[in-house]
Amino acid sequence: MTLAAEIKDTGPEKLLAPVLSAFWDEDKSWTLDVYRRHDGYEGLRKALAMSPDDLIAYVKDSGLRGRGGAGFPTGMKWQFIPQGDGKPHYLVVNADESEPGTCKDIPLLFANPHSLIEGIVIACYAIRSSHAFIYLRGEVVPVLRRLHEAVREAYAAGYLGENILGSGLDLQVTVHAGAGAYICGEETALLDSLEGRRGQPRLRPPFPAVAGLYACPTVVNNVESIASVPAILHKGKEWFRSMGSEKSPGFTLYSLSGHVARPGQYEGPLGITLRQLLDMSGGMRPGHRLKFWTPGGSSTPMFTDEHLDVPLDYEGVAAAGSMLGTKALQCFDETTCVVRAVTRWTEFYAHESCGKCTPCREGTYWLVQLLRDIEAGKGVMSDLDKLNDIADNINGKSFCALGDGAASPIFSSLKYFREEYEEHITGRGCPFDPAKSTVWADKDKHAEVNA
Amino acid sequence: MTTTPSEQGVQAQGVSLGMPQLPAPDYPDDVRARLEADAREVIARYPDSRSALLPLLHLVQSEEGHVTRTGMQFCADMLDLTTAEVTAVATFYTMYRRKPSGDYQVGVCTNTLCAVMGGDAIFEALQDHLGVGNGETTDDGKVTLEHIECNAACDFAPVVMVNWEFFDNQTVDTAKRLVDDLRAGAQVEPTRGAPLCTFKETARVLAGFPDERPGAVEAGGSAGPASLIGLRLAKGEMTPARVVHPRGSGGPQDQPPAEHLSSHDAPQQTSASDPAHPAGPVSEEEGE
Ligand code: FES
């Protein structure tokens, strides 16, 4: 087969499936007008024609799973909300996108905020909620502006407010800007933060579905999960199930970043591989090779070039020893020092540890001390086992998943790159030149040649 | 949020040991009246008033540029909390500044991906160029420099944020030019986001008051170039597997037109055209 034919067969037209991103290239894509021109708020009409229970069953049958990392079935989360309990119910959208490498919800909200608003109205109708909150991380003011504007437009058009489209549903949406704390991406810490407290995780049970915001039944969903609901309603659950696999159906946003020729957002069916994504987008930057990558942010154990053919869905990635996470595919080439990368991530976890539990607060601190020493050539061989030990004392023994996330890069990098750690110790320093990893490294080389 | 020793030092400066602090001075009457009206509007958005604490801290920051004891007292009064409760929250979150700072907060992302792609070099160069360290402000009071964590823009790495607007695909040179422009008072346009306003004005948007400037919502277009890559490929608007550096269309800030005319913009060699230098998995297969 010729190269051209091969590309056609496995070409981007076939492998990708833009749904949420389908019209981001249009002028003013974030406005209600443009959204409506692309069947916006049609899914809502279908949803409102169903009974709330049927709607929950429909979303459950579609197989939609959470896109924020854990992959819990969205319809099931909705179903857990007790009905007829006389308490207010709340929907809280987790838009606190802060997991290192993760960059899908922010462009989604910037270019297409109405998909989220429509999804919110549908979800609130299903769980019988009359007040929803969008908890957006504070550090993204351009996105905050678009959310303010989208909510305003939706109220003006009658998609929010009282008796929405004559359905009897009343719904208020509050856009809430956070103030800088990675831990608030953890759903119970997010709830504490939304209640005006320090963002620290809560003990579960009780789960948010029973006692969430203000101790009332609460659904916490990721932006992309909720934004995917309108298309499922509009085009049908069969259409949704025609993409991806039995257990991981549907489309999703993959975020390619790092030393690749074309970093960016790629929306396609679940189960695509990194090899396919790189093939269609021009591979790694010219003259370089993939060394290690994360399938779903820094908290998911890293992969190497042996894992290029792992299907990027929940089961596929788990079977290969990692997690699909947020589908943040951070790719690093052979110029990158893995010890430097892991040290920096670990510094991040130490900084962001909320301090509530000892294994995470103390463990991440000691990991940083050891890693800094190793990176600076001051480590000894026994430090490597010590790293493993400390990570083991954090993993599964911390109050929330932040600790597990901090242990992931340690375990996985020691598994695949132990020799590189050893080299830092025996060679009394880092063998890599950080200048070679920069985006401009090869451009400078060209310039010298041309001069 | 574990507090670093230096942060504790900052906290301790205003505390005289052994003597309780005098109550914080109050806002002037007119300021307080204005802020109270705003605060009531914020509180009305929530079923429980305490939920308004984070936005109210943004609000007092929009008044003074940082969170003062006066501001915290104001929040406590409005929400019927103790100042200890408010302080506990204000010191937990990194976006609240606890000392006077510059009009423009320049944050260089130094989380792993941006750091490796050039963020570390940019942060170092800016410290040299401005003569300030992390969290410090230039003498003219214009720029506060800090390093920040991943800002959900990794496909635009290396990323610099100014007052929480995106400056994508930065280099050492563009970042230096950026801070020079800020200090000179030149109007600076982010790659994604609205024309810059001051830190105080930004804090007001964060408190939940929409940006009323004409064109502020539209600014920056529908989506950044990297956000559109997958869509363009799917629509057949780009040749697959042909490497053309995507950073050329990153906006006026990061790629001045002069650079476009250089030889760097010629299509670069791809795995297909340059088998001697395999660029990725494509050529791994073909090489057999
Ligand atoms: S690592 Fe810099 S924006 Fe994600």
C-alpha cells in the first residue's frame, strides 16, 4: 500500500469525530446564535418531552462516562439522587481544570459555552434541581467572560429562569470563580470551597449524592461530561454508542501537547491510539522520538513508546497499567530528563497538598527533598528504594486521590527509567541539556546553519 | 496549600508579639457603601451567604489590589463570620495577594510541560531582565513576577499569563518584550483574551461582575489555533502527516510578522520526506 493510500484509510476524516468542537472555527462560535444554527438547544426539547426518570435511564443507556478522570457512568450519578426527599437538589459543574497537562474544558468553554449550559438544563430537569453552579478555576478570565455572557444570553432567551420552554422547570445558574487551588478539582473539596471554606476533601460516605452542597443531594459532574449530553439527546443514544467500544462508548476530546508537531485538541471516538493521533498529525517534532507520555495528566502513570498502540479508552489504558484520566496526552521526546519532569510534578503535588492528611502532606515533602538531591547529583542508590517506599506510603493511604496522583509518576518512572535515575547518581548530576528540549531549540539550530 | 517559610514571614511582619493587633481600619464611608451594595448583589446569588466568601475576597482585592485586614474585616462583617474564619480562607488560595503588588501580574507557567518546552528559561530570563525574584514587584509598581502552575493551556506551551489572560507560545524574546511594553504603558493584546486591564479590574470580573468594556467578550476570536487542529484535520483542511509548524498562526504577540518571512517558515522535513531522521511512529513502521 502506498503511503497516500494508507493515510486515506486511517486518515483524520475517518478517525476523528468533532462534535463539541465541530464549529469552533466559525466566527463568534460562543454565541447563542451560532450554537442554535448547529442544532443548539434541540437536545433540551427532546429531554423536556421525556419524564425525568426516563431521561436518566436514557443517559444511562447511552453509556456516557465521566470525562473528568474517574470515568464513573454519568446517568448512574444522576440516579443516585434520592427523589421525593423534600430537600433542594444541586448540580455542581466541576470546571476547575487544573490537572497538569489537562487543557480540554478551558478551550471548550471558551469556544462553545452553550453546550455546557444546555447540558446543565437537561441534567437539572433529570435530577429535579432548580439551582446549578459552575465552579470555574479563577485563573482563566477570558473563559469567565464567555460564561457570564452565555448565561446572560440563556436567561434572555428563556433557556434559564422560570418555566423553561413551558416545561414548568425553574432553574437558576450561578457562575462561581475559584481562587487558585488544585485540590478543589476533587469533588468534595470543591463543595467545601463552594461553601466558602478552605478547599479540603470530605470523608465519604456520606457521598455528595446524599449529603453534598449544604448537606443536600448533589451531583458533581465534569464540564465535558455535561456538555456531551445535549448531542446524545439530539442525535440519539444509538449514534453515541456507534462510536467507541461497548464499555467506553462515544466521542471525547484528546489533548495532545509537548514535543509533537501539532499540539492541540483532537475530538474522536474513545479507543483511538496515540500512534493514530501522531500519524495523522505529523508525529513528533522533526528529528526526534517519543520517550515518555501521560495518557491522562500527570496523575496517571506514564507510558513509553511501547504503549503507542494502547486503545485510549477506560479499559484499554487500565489494562496497560495506567488510567485514561483526562486524556491529556503530554508527549516528551528523547531530549527530556525524566527525573527533572518527575521532580517538577512532585513539587507541584507538595505545593498543592491541602495539608489535611499526614501521608500526603509529609510524604510529598520528603519526595521533593529526595528528588531534588538526585537531580542535583547528590543522591545515593538507596534513595531510589526510599522513593518507592515513600510513594507506597502515600498511595492508597491518603485521604483523597491527590496522594495517589503524586505516587503515580514516581512508581511509573522508576519502573521504566530506573537506569536514568541511576545515571544521575553515578554520574553525579543530570546528563541532559535542558536547552535542547525547548520549542526553539531546533529553530536556533536552523538559524546557525543559515547564518 | 502548605505555606512556605517565606510566606509565613510575610504574615508575621504585621504581628507584634505579645500584643493583640488593633482592629483593622475601616474603609472610608463612601467606599464601604459602594462595596456593600456590590457585596449584597454577590450574596444574593447563593442559597447560603458564606458561599459568597471567595467572590467577596476577589471584590476587596479589586478595591485595594491585595487582600488587606480591612478587606477581610469587611468580608467578616458582611457574612457574619469571624476574621479568623476569613483569614483561614484567604490564606489558603493562591490568587489572593497578601501584600501590595503590581498592576500587572505576570505568571510564567513552570509546571513540567511548559517548563521543559521553555518556561524555565523564560522565567529565569524575566527575573534577570526585571531584577526581581518570584513574587516580587518592579520598583515602578507595574509588574509582579511569579511562576504559576499548569493553566490548562499546555497545547500552547510555553504559556505566560498576565492578569489571567493567555499569552500563548512564548519565547524568551517575546516575554521580555511583553514586560517591557507593560512597563512602558503600551496597550498589550493577549493571544486569547481581552485587551489588558489592571489587576484590580480583573479581580472585579472574578468577583462575578461581567466585563462591560465593549468588545471584551469577543476579543481573542472563537478559539486559539491549537484548539482547531483536530477540527481542521477532520475537515480535510490540512494535509495529514505533513509537518508545518503550527505556531506561525499564534497571533501577533508571539510571532511578529518579520519572522514569518524567514527561512524558518519553509515546510520542515517530515518523517515521510526525511527517512534518515524519523520523527515518530509513522516512520518506525515504514523503516522495516
Ligand atoms: S503545563 Fe503550562 S499550561 Fe499546562
